[in-house]
Amino acid sequence: MALLDQLRLAGHPLHQPPGGTPWNQAEIDDLVGPQEGLREAAVLVPVVRRDGEPRLILTRRNDSLRHHAGQISFPGGRIEADESPLRAALREAEEEIGLPPDATEALGYLDPLATITGFRVVPVLGLVHGEPILRPDPGEVAETFEVPLAFVLDPANLEEHAREFRGRVRHYHVIRWRHYDIWGATASMIANLARRLRGECP
């Protein structure tokens, strides 16, 4: 089965956004204590085809931002009261990188992820058609770049690191692509996508 066909089957169906506890909630609770009232957010995990090769579109956040400055992320943000995760992800992608909503074919949802900043993030897997010209919002995004999807899905490229956080040792993933370090929530979402493509439950 072709990879793009596998992507269409890997996610939760669009008519049924995944509910319930984020797959990494126990880990986050262990790090920062039990969280209540998580704020709902969504990100777009955009896949684009270049010369027949699926590639992920990623952003590097502006270095002057208050939170997660300079980090690698997917376009996304808080879900408004009248929005679905899909609508929020497409809106944020248009606001942050200038990606028109009609350029993306939504494929499905990945598993919700909890963050140490108190968000429950629903990733939306999407296939970007054509070659849209991206226009990053300089107030939020320093640059956009692409990574071969096969590279980030290869377990050999998913490094495990550890660092101290609030007096505890925290284990996390890092994917190194050229001079970029993809880690934190973004690397966790990619790892979740890889597991779903392999048919594994989180």
C-alpha cells in the first residue's frame, strides 16, 4: 500500500474527533502534577508532495515569542468556542503560514497530546495539494521548511534524550534534520503518527 494511502487510514475519522484523555497524560501528570481543565488546541500536520516524495511542512517559531521561542512546531493554536479541531487547525495554518484552507485535504486526526503548558492538542493530518506559496506571519513564524516524511518516520532517526526538569529526569525524543532539532510536542506527534502507521496503539 502506498504511503499516502496509509496516511488516509492512519487517523481517526474526520466525523469523529478523538475524545478522552491524551495518550501521554500520565507522563505529563508525573512531571508537573495532575492537570485539570486543559485548554483545547489543534495543529495541522501538513504533508506536501515534492517530485513524488511526501514531505512534512514545519515551522520555526519566532525567537522573540514568550513561549516556545525558536522551537520547531506545526502551525496551530487554541480552538475557539465555535470551532472543530479541523476548522481551528486550518484557520491557524492560514494565519501563521498563509496556507489557504482549500489547499489542504484533511485525512484524519491523530491522538490527542497533553502539553506541560496545559493544552490538550488534537493534531489534524492533512495532504497539501499543489505547491502553494507560503507566507509566514513574521510575528509568530521565523521560517518554514520541509522534511522528507520517510526520514521523520524512520525509527533510526528518533533519538531519545534526557534532561532534568523540576528536579526530575525527563525523557524526550529528538529528530535531527540538517541544522534543525525537532523535539518536544512536535516530535511526540510525529512518533504518534509513526505508531499509528504501524498499527500500534499509543
